[in-house]
Amino acid sequence: MNNKEKAQAMAEAAYDKKAEDIVLLEMIELSDFTDYFIICSADSARGVKTIVENIEIKCKELGTKVLGVEGLKESRWVLIDAGDIIVHVFHDPIRAEYDIESLWNEAPRVELPFVQEQIAR
């Protein structure tokens, strides 16, 4: 499984726990520290924690080592460093405040097949 497929699987793990507004950005040409960003949000601190836990479980299943998790105690903005994939899980109001997507607006968005399947239904 390549990094793009791993990132899509991790994004789907977030979706499975009710993550909202999931965005997967390809950072390969723009960054020397990661290949993909996953950005998503939850409507509560508890939701943020649940999403983070499920992504960590998915990383173990994929054989992807989590190098670090920051911000879990406050659960306003949690960053999961999985090396070639960085995940940002925000509590809704905080996401708008930092607007990371705008900082990386030149990054191509990667299609998330599971979202397309839900729209088709």
C-alpha cells in the first residue's frame, strides 16, 4: 500500500467516527517534511478524541508508525505525526480560526472515494 492509499484509509477512519469536512492534501511537491495532510473536524472535544483514537488504530492496522500526537489533552487541535502523513483534527471553531487549508491552497486535493460513495447514495 502506498502513502496515498494509507492517507485515504486514515481519512476514512476519521470519517467512520463522524469527522466533518475531511480534506486530503498532496504535499509531495510543496513540503520536504510530509507527503500528505489530512484535515478534518469534529463538533466536540470528545468527538476529536474519538477520531484521533480511530486514526491511531488504523495506523497500527496499516503498519504505519505514529511518531507523535500533540494537543490531545485540550482536544482543540490535535496533530498526529505519522511521518509521511500528518493529520490535523480540529474542534470546529478552532479550524476556522487557523484556516490551514488557505495556507496550503496550492496543494492538490486528493479524492476521497468513500465520500463520493456517500454522495451517490
